[in-house]
Amino acid sequence: MSHWKTAGLVLFAASSVLGAGGSAHAQCNPFDTLCATEWTNGKIINLEALPGFLGSEALGINNAGQAVGVSALGGFNAATEWSNGSVMNLGALSGYTNSVAYGINGPGQVVGLSFNRIAGGDYVHATEWSRGNVIDLGGLSGFTNSQANAINDSGQAVGYSQVGDNEIATEWSDGKIINLGGLLSSSYAEGINNAGQVVGYSQVGDNEIATAGDAVGFSLGNGPISCSSWHLI
């Protein structure tokens, strides 16, 4: 089971993108291309894919306006950062061929994943890009896959670890890998603020329950729910 936010982008066949700042480099075809887009000060800005790539998706942005996401060409994906008018390839972990960036904090640290396609599925590892380094965040003990979705200004990152069909919300903080648990059999951490509150959801089968630090959640499916919160250690 995969819960990548960019599952569609990873597999799509792209044709073209528009350039940053709204100037057209090529026609963006909505039927077979995803074009990274920014909305700012009433303007709709088309972000440029990496050179040689034909589609892009922006997935996170910090208060300085630095955005991160992915550029894609067929089945190949590269974690991408848009900053001060430049588009940059963040690279991937050593030995990995693909990467996707999901979140960026104020100091410019980026988190996401690196992955390789293997028979029967993909091998995925949570990744941090910091000060020019590409760092393997690892995952919970006994879990084979991991993904980092968000990072706060203190460098605390959250996401999930996975083995088979079992996924558990995970936090990376001060060199520790922490099991956040969840309301149901699987859980996913999607966001973290500077106070260390984490949000995401818990799931079993087709039922999902939103889980938030000091917040009320919701359920999809049948049965009662209870509220929960995650607080970083």
C-alpha cells in the first residue's frame, strides 16, 4: 500500500510546462501535464520544471516563498526547489534514482523521500535535504519504507514508516525516530507546527479518522470515534 501524495505524478506522461513568473515557455496541456502553480498577491504563477523535465508539482512552501515539490518525465522523478527565481534539482539519496520533496521549513531544510522501483512495489526512504547534504532519515525499527511529509523550524520532521500494509505515524527529532501511534491500525502524520503539534489521520480499511494535536477530528465510515493528539517528545 502506498500513500504518496504524488502517486499520479509519479506515473504520468507529460508534454510541457509554463515558465516561472507567468512567461510562457511552452503550452501547458491540461490533459496530460501537471504544472506546478503558485498563487501570490492576486497572481497565478506557473513554476518551471527542471531542465529536461516536462511536468512539475509544488507540494510545500515556507514563509520566505521557497517552494518544493517534484519535476517528472515519464516514470522518472526529481525533488525540486523553487527559490528566488531559480529551479533546483535537490537530488536523491546515494543509490536511489527518484525523489520527491514534500515540505520546507523557515531555515530552508527540506523533507520528502527517495525511492527505487523494484519488482512488486517501490522501495522508499524518508529523506532530508539540509545545507547541501542529502540525509537518510531511516524509519522505525523493523519497517522497510518511510516517508517524511513536513518539517518545522526546529528541524522536527513527521511522516510515517511502513512494512507491508502496516503504516505508523513517525517523528524524527534530535536524532530520534519516534512511533507516534494512532487511533486505528494505521496512521500517517502530515503536518507539524513550531509548537510541536502534529496532525494527520488514522485508518483501517476504508475508515479514516483525522487526528490532530489539541483538535477535534472527523470520521469516514461507520462506528464511534474518539479524539487523540500527538505531542513531540
